[in-house]
Amino acid sequence: YNQSLTGNTDFVARAGWARADVEVRPFGSDSDNGWFAEVGVRSMVTEALELNGFLTHTDAGGSDTGASIGGVYYLTPMIGITLDASFSDDAKIYQGGIRFAF
């Protein structure tokens, strides 16, 4: 769900099903299913830079709540470089990537 707050800022809400699979050799594997919900904002602060922040709760084999911040720098209107950091009770995750819009 996206709802425009201003001309360049959106409120975003997501919900879905989560599946976690873990395998550690030679100790075995485990998997679990559950749900997640996320709310946050995305804002185009310049024509080429989008910043975002989210709060997330996941309940799959245990309950975990966290927050994330990130951004996208658009090299062209269709290609952007992403950087994100997520912090929760269980983990710190840093990600980078490329976003293709089509």
C-alpha cells in the first residue's frame, strides 16, 4: 500500500508471508514460516536521490522487530544504486545493489 503524503513523499505499508531456511553443515538445517508487516516513508529529496526509513515486525519461528534506513541514487531514470542498513533484535544487515525500473 502506498499513499502520497506530499508531492515527493509516500507512506508505505507492506504485509506478507515470510519463510526462513537455514542450513549449517554438518549440523543440519531448519526452516520456519510466518508473517511480516512493515511501515515507513519514501521520499525523493532531489531528482536523483530517494531516502527511506521503515519499521518492520516479523513473526516466523520467533518474533523480531527492527528498523531500516536506506536510499537510492538514480544514475538514470531507470537505473539506481541502492544502499540500506537494517537493525533488529537478531541482526545487523548492510546491503547494496542496483535497482532497475521498467
